[in-house]
Amino acid sequence: MVNVTVEARNDVDNPGVVKLQGETWELNIWATTDELWKLADIEKTDWVQRRTLQIGTSAHAPVWWHELDGTVYIAIGHDDVTWDFGVTVPLSTVHNLLAELGEPPEATPPPFGPTLF
């Protein structure tokens, strides 16, 4: 079970925070609501093809997201291959996070971050 708390703000200079808490860990991710809505496309990601989502920051580093078989992989680091810290959460955690945001914006931003070579 992962607890989700969202303090939603859509201010690039003062983004909100998503707090994910497991029994023995806590992860704080700073992101705008526009960024967080990109998670609606989490099931379209493919780590093998390097189609990950770069959404938010944690510990001053980018946060990378992808999903495989109902598990969401969250990696914190300067890219999605040589990351420094990672956790896995059930896909339902992302669904709960999106529910906390309320109504989606009228136009969802493009789903995928830059391609790394």
C-alpha cells in the first residue's frame, strides 16, 4: 500500500509536491499540475524503447516514470538509465494521484520527455 498526498499548484516557480509513502519510505516529488497530468499516459510508456516520462524533480534531480505489467517504476537521477534512486509502486498509485488532482486540463501536454541517446 502506498499513500498519496498531493499539494497541487501550477506555478513553475513554486510547484506543488506529491508525497508517496510506503511503510518504510517516503518520496517527495515537486511538479506542476500540468506536468503531473502527463501521468495519464503512463500506460503508453516503454522503457526498452526509451519512452519514459520525465515529470517533476526530487532532490534537485529529474524524476523518470514508466509502467510495465501494472507496476510503475520511478527513478530519480539525471537520466532514466543511470539513475541514483528508484522505487516501484502499483499502477493504482498513479490513478490515485491523478484522482487527487481533480479535473484534467482541457489540453493535455505532450506525453513524452526528450529522447536521450
